[in-house]
Amino acid sequence: MTPGQTQLDETAVDLRAPFFRRIWILLTVFTALLLMAFLPPLINVNQYQKRITTSISESLGRPVHLDHINLTILPIPGFTLENFVVSEDPAFGAEPTIRANTVHATLRVSSLWRRRVEFSKISLTEPSINLVHTAAGKWNVDSILLQAARLEAAPTEQRSAGGAPRFPYIEATGARLNLKQDDVKTPFALTDADFALWLPDPQTWHLRIAGKPTRTDVPVGSTGLLRVDGTLGRAATFEQIPIDLHGEWRAVPLGEMSRIVLGRDAGWRGDMALSVSTQGTVGRNRMQARVRLDGWRRADFVPVHPLSFETACAVTVTNAFHSLAAVECSLPPDAAKEDAGLRLSGSLGDIRQRGPAVLEANVTPTPIGNLAALLQTVSARIPERLTLGGMLSGSIRYGPTGENTGFAGNLLVKGGTIKAGPDEKNPIVLGDLIFRQAAEAPVTAAVGRRRAGSRPADDRAIHPVARPDEVGTVVLSPATIALGGREPAVIEGRFDLHGYTLHLSGAATMERLTALSAALPQFGDGLREALPQPAGAGPMRLDMTAMRGWGGPQTWREVTVRVPAPARNGRRGR
């Protein structure tokens, strides 16, 4: 062999080596594909069915059933479970807790060589989940959470196997979450929901859920998206489970929101955004909530300036979310106690029972002009340029009072003025307006029968005290109103769920009555027809009562009008 030939043979070997390596790789891959294609039907997967159902059942603490199991190799080895059912605890009913036609469990391949089967992911497709609450205050998920807390589990993303099995990543798509009260399924549900649960560390589960709230008993349109994200910890009892949850419900049309909450369209339009966070334990936690309304208005008209406002609340939640204590809400949000225009506080002993509940609303001195936009939102007839002057303050309390439960307190408007527009130079001046609950204020049973021009002090002798069944009725105590006479007139009234009654007595001119009607058109309904025609330019002495049912026409009754005689010899007649 010549040196040249030796060099040629070595070169040939070097050229052939990569070729054979490629052929070997291709053959290996081809063989693996053949095994994946033909081997699964030959493998008896039924031997794993009992191990899989037992593993899931022990994790949930509930019996688990499935009809059939299939082995899948591509793209990742795993099992497909058909007609997967998690049975309910008999104490909460007979309907299954979870039912899913298809569940795919992605296998941790290394677990096949050990006695236990581990899954890296469990995916449920369009499952139906029942969340049951009993009259005794128990939830059907109590025992599931406690059972999971007793089991040793390694974090979901732990790479290598250890002494404890790794907790799988559990997810659901297109889920439906039904809310049941005992054996009765309520109309509330969460649809098109996506759910995820995993174990980031040995003591904490991370939960994430998003879905569309709906009702089954009324047609509901778009209701926005409800999201919940947070963590649950391990504990010996359900009430001791640590929680750190954050939720939001955004882009919610108010009309659809009222359908969800009330079961009907309340007639309001605009959008709501709600965010809630809570930290503590299931038995006792502190909840923070913030609500924002944008473009709030009535459905039957569009005001020039729809209302937008935001409020924030904080509450201590106890008794496994059944009791509320130390409720604090403020408007505007985050305002100091002395700076908040409106501050609500209270408590609710048990939301499952009526009372004892206490609610108190405090209004710090606030310009009443801020209410003009509210009036324009609730009525299309309020002038766009309505200008209100004065300060609003007071407090209202709802809760037990002796043997009864009702409202107490009052609201005061001090230095009040009314103008149809800011350029008007002659406002209508009001005395102090005091709104009281009927049980605390003298009220006339036949408003309008008192002597015209009588002083407010006369009411103590003329008006009987309100009956206990009048709880909820608001009374406007007699107050002066300058309507062009030498002495101001007196106005008083009462408001309840059915409507209102106003009584006006004293001296007034047609000019001032017309100005008041221009600023508050509802007051002027039917007034001109009730007065003598022509009324004249001078002051009249009036004693008349206006009555209106909410949403109905206003009528003036028991009208007594006395027009002074014409002047003679420079002196007015008597």
C-alpha cells in the first residue's frame, strides 16, 4: 500500500462517519414513531385506571368515577379520561361536585417506574362545577380544601421527584360554576370560566379564575368579566385557612348588573368597575373594596352631564364570610374622616338573618350645589343651569331603637338658595331645611288645614306624632321660603315610598312662584291652574297642598287663596 493510497482511505472513512450517524438517528426516530403509533393499542391502560382514580380520589377526599381511559403519546404522553365525575358529599346533595366529559392528564413519564402515578397537568374541558352553601353556613369545598391540606405535596414546578408527589397544574376551560343553596340550584352562575390551581410552594396554593356572571331565570346580555386571583394556605380547620385574594369586575353595564343582582332591569345606565381585595383567614379577614360608576344616568333620557363618581370601603369580615363588622365607606374615596363629604359606617351580624344590622351615614358640611348634577341625572326636567346655594350636613342612623328597628337622625340645609341659572340676581332664599324621620318629628295627618301663615311653633299643638308603622317616612319640618311677601311663606312636607305631600302657606307673588317653578319644574306642575286667573302682581296669601305619587301627576288640593283688595287713597284695603 502506497502512502498516497493510505491517505485516501483515511479520508474516505472520515467522509462516511457523519453519514452513518445521520442514518442511525433517522432509524431511531422512525422506530420511536412506529412504537408510538402501534404500541398504545397493545398496552393495557386499564391497569392504570384504578391507580389514577385512587390518586385523584385521595387528593380530593371524594369518590371519583370515569367510564374510559385512553393512552396518548403525542405530543406529550398522558391519559384522556372520559365522563369524569367527582361525587358530592351526601350532606350537600346528590348532584356531583364536578362533571366533565373529557379530562386530559399529562403524565410525568418517570412516575411509571415508581409505585405512584404523577401528572404534571390535569386539564378539564367544559366542566360543570357545583358550589354548595347550606343554611348552616357550610360549603361543600370545606372538606376538599382540608383534605388537600393534609396531604404532603411538592411544588408544581419542582424539576425532580422527591419524597412527596409533585402537585399537578390543574386547569379548566369553558367551565360553568353553579351556586346552590342546600339542594336548590340558584339562578346565579359563572359561565365561560377559565380556572387554574397550582402549588408554588409546599404551604400555598395559587388560584386564578375568570368568567362571565349570569342568571338563568332572566335574559342577561354582556356582564363584563369577573376575575379572582390569589392564594390559599394550609390549616387544620376551614376557618383558619390563610387567604390573600384579589378580584375585579370591570366594564359592567349598570342595566345588566341590576339584572344579575336584582333579577330585573332597574332602569339605570352607565358602567361599573368593582375591585376587591381581602387578607387574613376564612374565619376573619379585612376586605378593601372600591366601586366606580361612569356615565350614571336613567335609561329614559340622556342628561347633559351624566354622573361619574368613586367610593371606597373597608370591612372586617368574620364568621366565614357571613358577618360584617367595622364597615367604613367614604365619598370621595381615601378622604380623611373630616374631609369626606359622605361617610358610611355600620355592621351586620349575619347576612343569613334579618338583623341586627346597624348603618350610619354622616354628611360633613358640603355645598348643596353638588346635588344639582344628581338632580339633573334623575330628572330630565331640571334646568341645566340650576344653581343651589347653602350647606348640607347631618347624620342618619338605621338600627335597633328600643323594641323597634328603624331610622333616626336628620339632614340640615343651612343658608339655602335656589336660582334657575347662575346669572339670576334675585335668588329664592330658604330658611333652615330640616329633614327628619317621621317617628322623630311632629307630622300633620291632614297637611294644609292649619291656619295660613301660622308659625312653626304651632305644629306642636296641631300635628300628631307619627305612628310606628310610619318608619321610613321622611318629614320636611316647617321652613321659611321668601316668595315676595312682607313675611316669608312656610313650606313643609313628607316623603315616603309612594310619593310626597307638600304644604305651602303664607304670602307669595306670582313672579316668585314662577321663578321657583322655573328652577324646580316639578313644583310648578298644576300650580298655575290652581291659582286664580289673573293672579295679579301683588302678594297673595296661600294655603295649599301638593300631592304626587312617584311617576304620576301632581295635584293641588285644599287651595285657599286670598288676594288683598285694591288700594284706596294710597292705602291698601282690608
